[in-house]
Amino acid sequence: MQTLNTTLLIIGGGPGGYVTAIRAGQLGISTILVEGQSLGGTCLNIGCIPSKALIHVAEQFHQTRHHSQHSALGISVSAPTLDINKSVEWKDGIVDRLTTGVAALLKKNKVQVINGWAKVIDGKTVEVGDTRIQCEHLVLATGSTSVNLPILPIGGPIISSTEALAPKSVPKRLVVVGGGYIGLELGIAYRKLGAEVSVVEAQERILPAYDAELTQPVHEALKQLGVKLYLKHSVLGFDGTLQVRDPNGDTLNLETDQVLVAVGRKPNTQGWNLEALNLDMNGSAIKIDSRCQTSMRNVYAIGDLSGEPMLAHRAMAQGEMVAELISGKSREFNPTAIAAVCFTDPELVVVGQTPDEAKAAGLDCIVSSFPFAANGRAMTLESKSGFVRVVARRDNHVIVGWQAVGVGVSELSTAFAQSLEMGARLEDIGGTIHAHPTLGEAVQEAALRALGHALHL
């Protein structure tokens, strides 16, 4: 068995792991990254990036079909057809370009990448096949995996998001189990690609992690698209049809060709001998402090492995910080807010505290919304549903939260996060000249309305 020595060893090449490695390389730290599958992790290969690609294909197909029937824009085309294999090929091309780019960046920064499955021996030793690696610092960045339902084992007609992102064909009927962001993003995409889609959700509304006012426009859009919702329904099993229990306790049989199980994700703690470290846990995640340190000295955990919020951009920020800590800099992971974006149609963004959270924290707040129905740019994009909402302290007008729902609002997340990090007040946003015509004007108008003088309402 050959032995390698390094200052830093990272297990997992997803957004958290590869960013840690790149930053460590920039800082001159000798670094080895171990990845068992493809660089880029879930996010680049079977998550964020391919799902947005499929959503784009679905939207383009949906719009073209819309123009072939009755377009208010005066565009007419004959009914389109879809070659899903070509669509998947295009999506794979994007994934390939990005993962190749990650590999090039790692090489440029002199990171040694070892392809294989890591087995932890102790806090300073990891084995990969017949190679033993000794390190001073160990970063655990193994990500998360889809939660499986024992009554719906993946295989055949029962699929996870991984299979849903690489379809061989579009099923005639699809039932999505789980009304959270993954289930709805993919459910909406499949509906636009032509499948009949139903969503089964145990809670009383879709996207239960978001507040009802925010999810209402998505609920309306689902109805318009013809997606059937089975709320407060629980799954019993599958034998050619999906059996669900309705709120009255009666059993329904849902006819379907495929069942997509999307009931959430959990930290990936299995299969690499994490037990050897005997770390303190926080539920199913590894417990960390404000520097991503675990209960063992010089062992760090970042990203989904360290629990909620399971977001690629959180993992990246944590990874960058850990690399700087190892290089001797003084850092702490203490963001004011981390944006959460849901790429449904319409899109949802939540940054900072919602009105309910601010209230629960004992803050007396002004809450104000501005509707996209009064925004010129939204009208020209044929998308008048949704709004921007601001939450600010009543005493000093410091903004504590932003939320938005509407077409393209994911791009407003940058402005929202920035204003919170900089401690902006309502007056700062209201007094900043926003370009016209843009969706961003609704941000300024929401702040002005909170101050009692919106101009366009």
C-alpha cells in the first residue's frame, strides 16, 4: 500500500469540496481531493444544473405549444414536437462543460484529485483503494442523498430525481410524491413537456417550508397548468397503481406510468466509515461550530453533511472559509442571510426573516408588498402574477428580510442578500435609483410602500 502525505485532505468533490480545494490551492496549501463519482457532486451532475436545464427545455416547449394554439403576441407556429433524447444530450453537454471546468481549475491550483471511494481510518488517515493518505487537516464534504421511502423502493416505474433528470421518454402520466421544491420543480417541468402530472403531499399545502401568501401564486399556476394536487394525502404503496390515503381515511388508487419520489434529502453519512471518528451529531447531520469544526480537532464538516440549509452556495462559502482558516487567517461563518430559491413557475425567493419569523423573534416589523401587476417590465414579459415583499424593523427601518414570487425573481436574490449583509434601511433602498423598466423596480417600490409612499400603486 502506497502512502501519500498532504496538509489538507477533502472527501467529496461537490460545490463544498471543490471550492475548499481551489481556495486552499490558491493559498499554497498542499491539497488532495477524493471523489468517488464525478467532480461537481449532486449539484452539477444530478441536481441544480441539470434540473434548471430541463426546466428551460420544458418552458421553451410549453411556450412554443402555446404559440401554436393562441398567442396574444401575434406569433403563430405549427404544433411542435419534442425529441427528449436531444434535450438530454444538450443538458449533458452543459454538465460536461462545467465538470470539465472544475477539473481544470483544480489542476491549475495544483490540487491532486484521486478518483475513488474514501474510507476513514482516523482523523488523520484515509484509505482510497490501496492508497493510504495521511493529512494534518481533514474536510468532510460528502453531501446528501435523496430520502427513500421503504414502501416505494426506487426501480422500474418508481424513480428518484436522478432518473427524472435523464428521461428516455416523457411518461403519459406521472405522480410526484412530495410537494416540496424538488417535487414541484420537476413536476411542473414534466407537465410542460406534456405529461399528465399529479402531486401527492402529506401536508395541507404545497411548499410547506414557505409561507402561504408566498406559495399562493404557485398554487394558482399549478391549477392553470392542470396539475392535480392531492394535499393531506399519504402514500400506502404501489402495485401498478399508487395507493394513497385521503384525509377521510379512504384509499384512492392513482393510475400512473411513473412515480417520482421527492420527499427530501438527508446528509450522506453512510459508506465511508464516518463511525471511526465518533463525532458529535446534530440529528442526522454532523455537529459543527461557527468555523465548521467538528468535535475532533482539525476535522471539519461543510455543506449538506452539516445539515440545513442544504444549499450549494452555503457549502461553497463554508469551504472557502475553511481553506482560509487552515492557512492561518481568522474567519467565522456568520452570514446575515442565505438566499433560498425555488425554481418553480413562478419562481420563489426567500432571504432573511419572513413576517412570521420576525414576529416569533419578538421584532415589531413593517411588512410591505409591491405587486408585479403594477410593474411595466412584468407586463412586457407576460407575467403579472406575484410580488416583492420586504420585512423591516419599525423602530429603525433596518431590513431583516425579503421575499418574492414571480417570473425571474431568482435574479433578485443578489440584491436582497446584499442589502441584508450591508445592513440597509428602507430609506437606502427607496433612495437608490432603480433602472426602468426592470423587475427590480418592485424592490424599490416595496421599500417606498413600507415608508408610506409607493409611487406606482
